Amino acid sequence: MNPNLELQLKTLPSEPGVYRYFDKNDQLLYVGKAKNLKKRVLSYFNKNLPGYRTRIMVSKIFRLETTIVPSEYDALLLENNLIKEHQPFYNVMLKDDKSYPWICIKNEDFPRIFLTRTMIKDGSEYFGPYARVRPAKVLLDTIKHIYKLRTCTLNLAPEKIAEGKYKVCLEFHIKNCQGPCEMQESKEDYDQKIDAIRGIIKGDFRKAKEYLVAQMINYAQNLQFEDAHIVKERLDLLENYQHKHTVVNPSINDVDVFGMTSDETAAYVNYFKIQNGNIIQSFTTEIKKVLEESDEDILEEAMIEIRQKFSSDSKEILLPFHLGLEIPNVKLIVPKVGDKKRIVELSEKNAKEYRIEKLKAVQIVDPERHTNRIMAEMQKLLRMPVEPRHIEGFDNSNIQGTNPVSACVVFKNGKPSKADYRIFHPKTVEGANDFATMEEVIHRRYRRLLDEGAPLPQLILIDGGKGQLSSAVKSLKLLGLYGKITIIGIAKRLEEIYFPEDPIPLYLDKKSETLKILQRVRDESHRFGVKHHRTRRKNSTIKTELEEIPGIGEKAVDLLLSKLKSVKRVKESSRETLEEILGKNRGGLVWEYFNSNL
């Protein structure tokens, strides 16, 4: 270790702050935050540091810098800004080059409202950004159906209107505009509509409803029933839009919601902005893991970054789990029941669906990366020391102990390797004894692989519960392989995963790709075993008829069937054909057996 770095480590402050790691070329490697700088930085220099990538980074550290700040939240903000500015190699970053759309209320007389991807600092109001353009367009279309706003780009200054410079256009005649250019609509009425529209965009429908109800009553009192009916239709349209977009109790107002899911390589974070029970903003992003970051660390980073992106100043944030972070004047809540719990679950569901979409795309574009991710996930979920690149699955098939067979199927990199499939006929077991059959077959399979020096699997999957698994384990112990190969059982009823010497089964998420691969191995071993079991039963029935011929043994029967393929063809064959296959004596016996009554 560099002597200067060693000295720095001894003099670190025990205060909240930000630390920066540099290599010998003075390149910034990593920026981190800490509640206690001394504890956090020293943890990187432990002998038992977890994570290969983290160890690589630490080996490159030549010097460090620290900055003390008043609180952990200030450290998080400073860390976020430094990461954006310097983009260190070992930091996770929410890289997003998209230009998202905004709804703009233009700073002008009789303001226009439109969708834009460019923000101009001219006093105009911008609402958003919207992660998807379609919801923003639906909102704008709804507003334009309810309120007749101008779409022209004329400068409608009061003095120019007073001079009579403008004439109403086609939009007025088809009733899409109420003609402010000729003062057919007053500025006061127009501004009242704009004020109500601001509320709709923010999820507050009260002013819009009050405006429309007052307008409808006014028309009705003046006996303008057609106009009153038109306003009634607009009010119905607004209420329909509100019902479709209200997802929780309307009393839940001005709240940020975060949901998250993750795997070995990335995390997926969803964000909702809730106003009056309405989701007025939704955004989901993927964050690549760099140094085996925890979900808590990633969510903290993402929360600050996303709130800045959407200019959120909500005083309440709903989260799926607790964070060791305090934000001044903001409540961080992990709801346990009720509407707030349901909205967090909806956010988590959006994050999971986004992950599935991304993984499907990766599977098509980069299948090797897809396989690597699944193997890493299986290694973690099944508590394995290595990735299960080679899996072997076993299943027994018999009917009341007759014609038993055991199937062994092989999967490599998550896919069937059919050339390596094997069928075993039990030699030492009589009758229907699944446990003894499994013990024999496992011993025969791996005794042979050891004798031949062939590659052993990393994972053995037994179709069955504790009994079949225990029998297989006995054989692995006899061969000295127990503990060197991971072995598990899968029970069909609830898809429980059993581990040796562990009475409590593991239940995987039903949508887990690990469970899907295990189910496929199990189902394939069952299919392969049943197929051969049926073939053996069929052959057994056929052989029984031929073996009834006096003087004809099992080898002769096998020879006949290998040449003629069926009993029917044996019966129809000439004496000469049968004698050619079996010789004159035995061939004659077969022909006479089937033709003696002719």
C-alpha cells in the first residue's frame, strides 16, 4: 500500500461526508458517501472484502480525498453531483440520454398549451417530464375536448386585438376555439380555464369541475339547454378521465412512490408521482451494478436522482423497505397496510414488468449475456459455490413395479443436451421401490463418470421429495462426491426445493427463471423416462408372444424384432426368410408355430 494512503487511512474523520478514490494516474475511480467516513473507508481495506470487482477496484487505489458535510443527506446530494460531473468508472449511474416531453403553458396573452421536448426559459410553465409520450398526449387531448383553446401563434396582445388586426379562423367556425382574437372570449374567462387546466395536469380536478358546473348552471338558467348539455358532456369526459387515472384514495396527495426489484447484474427502479390519488408521473429505469451494490444503496442514489429529474419537492416518500437515510423535512414511510401499501406494490409490479421486458430484449439480442445472468441467479438462489453450467436430472418410471426405467437428462448452459441423455434399467431392485432404484441409478451413473474421467455436473436434480433425495445422497457419499456436487430435490405439489439435511424447503418465486429451468429439467426427465417406459412395456408384450414358441429364447426374439420390426411381419414372413435369420431349425419352428393351422 502507498505510504501516503496508509497515513490518510489513519487520520480519517468520523464525520458524515464524501470520499473519492484515485489511481496512480490520478484518475477518479469511485465516489462514495458515508455517515461515518472513517468506518466506511476502512471497511474497503479489510482482508475479507466481498466481491471480485470491489477487490479489483481497491487494488488500484493510490490516494483518496474526503469532504465533510453536515449530514448524510448532504453527503448523498454531493455524491450525486460529483458522479454526474466526473462519471467515475466504478460508480453506478442513471445514464439517460433521452429528451422527455413536457406539457408547456406558454407565457403569453391567451396562453397556448402544447407538448414539447425543449424547455425555453421565457417564463412559460412546464409540467413533467413524462417518461412516455402517450399519457401526455391523452391528457392534452382530454383538456382540448373540455376546453376550447387557441392553437394559432398570433400575438394576441390587448392593443392588437383592440385595433381589429385579426379575424377568426376555421378553428372558430368548427367550434375548436372561442375566438379570443376578436374578443369573442374575454381574457378573464380564458385565464380561468388555464387555471383549471393547471389543476388537471397536477391531478387536482376540483377547480375544473367547479368551472364546468358553474358554466352549466348559467346556461340552464338562461334556457340555453343545448349549450348546457355540451358542458355536461365535457364534465362527464373529465370525470371519466379522473376515474381511469385515480389508482388510490384521493386523500393521498403530493406523494412520491418508489418500487424496486433487482438481480445479480442490475436493479430496476420505478417512480410514481401521486396527486389526489392520481399517478401524474411514472418513470422506470435500469441501473447496472458495478461493485455488488446493495438494494438500499442503489435506491438511495436513484431516489435523489429521480426527484431532481422531476423537480419533486414532495414532503412524503413511500418506499418498499427502510433506508438508513434522513431527508430534512421529508417523511420516508414503508407502509404496512392500506392504500399506501397497495400503491407501493403497484410500483414494484411496474419495476418487475420493466425488468422482464428488458430481459426478453437481451435474450434476443445477446443470448450469451442472458445465459450468464440466469446462471449467476441460479448460483445465488440455490446456494451453490459455482454456476450450474452442467445440470443432470433424474426420474423413475414404472407401473406397479413392472418394466421400471430411470431417466437421466443433461442440461448445459440451461439448455437440453439430448446426446448426453441416458436410460437405466435397475439391476438390483425388484418391484416398485423408488428409493432403492434412485440409490442404484445415482451410484451407477457417477461411478461410471469417475471411472471414465468424464466431467461431473455442478447440480443434480432429483424428481421427488426428501425420500428420493436422501437415497441419492447415500450414493454420493459412498462415491466421495457428497459436498462436491450440489444435489437438490423438487416436489411436484407445491414446487418445493429440498436440500440435504435441511428440513425446511425453499419456495422460489413462481416467475423465477431459476424455478422455470428446474421445472424444465424435471419435466424433461419425466418425459424421457415415460417414453422409454412405454417402449419397454410395448416390447415386453410383443416379446411375450414370441417367447411362447417352444425352443425360441430371448436372443432369438431380439434378433427377429431387430430384422423384421414387428410380430405381424414375423407372422407374415416366409419359411425361407425366417430360416435365413435364425437358421434352419429355429426358423422352421417359428414358421410352423404360426402356420401349423393353415
